[in-house]
Amino acid sequence: MQFYLLTSEKDKRSYHPLYVWYSEKYRTQVTNPLPRCPECGRSLGYKFKPPYFVDLEVYKNYYADVTPTISGQLFVSQSFKDCYEKSGLTGLVAINPVTVSTFKQKGPAKRAKLPPLPNFYIADPQPLGLATDHELSSTEFYIGDEPTCKYCRFGGTMRYKKIILDDTNWKGDDIFRLLSIGGEIAVDQKFKEWYDANKFTGCTFTPTEEDSCDFVPGKTPQQYYDQHFKK
């Protein structure tokens, strides 16, 4: 099965079409914890809870249909919501309306004539998604923070050369959060094809095996440990 990481698209100047910030007054509210790992009980993170209030910054001459947010949720348009609810796809466990507190046009969109602001929603991807096969992904961890749970496989990741997902526990959801990489959202081939067919905007899809990350370039786990913790 082919899976993709869902991320916000950006142009050559690194502008994203839409920036979504949870309003400052709203961020003081208590967030809802995600379900815990059914095996080890570890918290899988948090998400903001409704009602939602956001500040928007638009950098293009259109409103993106899908924008990932800092909480691992999605900011989606009315068109996306309507099409998704008729699609037969699964994985978005809740879709709630949003109140836009402030709206600004910036960068390339500063002087653009945009249509009236449409309705937007916050969508929650399935939190109990898939975990990474760390061996196949060539993942390295901080010493003392290696994964111990065979279900969520969460640990202190230093780097990985690719993301190979273990679909042993996959329940068929077309969009979900990754268990072992906090905040990342993945989709299957069916979701990507549906997204492309409807010509939605705002996201790019990277095959998981083509993604890589190095949080501590040039250091081995032992070198990092010796530098920061060895007395």
C-alpha cells in the first residue's frame, strides 16, 4: 500500500497559500488529549477543542481548501467538507465549524481582489494511525529514549532516512495521524486520487519512503549524549 505525507504546499519563495493561527484568546483554553496508546498508555498528544477561533493570513489570490495546522488538525473549506462527506472516504473523525477572528492579506495577495471569505472547518484525522517500521526506515534515537512499545513505537527520534509504515494494525482509514512521529498526517492512494480529481488546493503529497529528516546533523547518538549528558 502506498502512503503519502500530507503537508502544506509552498512556492519558490516559501509562501504557503494560507496561514492558520489559533486566536490568542482561544489558545488559553484547555486542549483535549488524544486517545492514549492502547498498549503502553502513552499520551498520543493533544488537539485544540471546539468552538474554534482562528486568525487567517492569505498569501495567494485564492483560499486553499486544506491547510495543516500546528495541532495536527486540518483547516478545510466548505467545498472540501461537502465533497468528503459524499466520498465514502474514512479517517476524519470530526469536522467542526470555525469562526475567523481576524483576516489579513499579505505577500503576493496583499492587493489581490479576493471573493468573500467562505465557511471553514477544523477536521480531526484519526489519531490511532500507523507506526513507523524503524528498522526499515533507518531511524536513530537519542540514547535512553528508544521506543519500547511495539504498538505506537514512539521514541526520541534523532533522524530517519525514510518513513516505512507498518500497516499491520491499519483499519483502512484513508487519512490518519502517524503514531510514532508526532503531528504528521498521512493519507493513502485513494485519498490522494480523490483530492487530485476534485482539484483541491493547499496540500502536497510526498511518498513516505521519500521523506527524511535529521534533527542533529553530524552527530551520532553517542556523541550527542556525551556532549549534553555525560558528566
